[in-house]
Amino acid sequence: MGQDKKTVKKANIISMSKATKQKIAEVTDEINGKNLFTDKIELAKKTLQNLKSLPI
């Protein structure tokens, strides 16, 4: 009775060639782990560095 049911989500599948899939995989491997928005991250760090508590 106490079994968890997994939710199945329908995804729209786009058909593509193996070469296209390989290119996408290479690009995602290259991007993975990199900060793509370094300028915005640095601005946020600079803006928040002296903030001790957030006004809520």
C-alpha cells in the first residue's frame, strides 16, 4: 500500500539526426559547469557584500 507512484511527464520529442544529437551533446558538455553570466554574478556579489540581513 505505501508505494510511491512516480509521476510520468509527457515530453515533446524532436526528431533529429545522430550527428545533430552528437553536436548538442558536445556543446552541453562544454557549457556544463561554467558560469555563463559572470558579469551579473560579480555585480550581485559586489551589491550584496556589505549587506548583513535582508529586509523582509
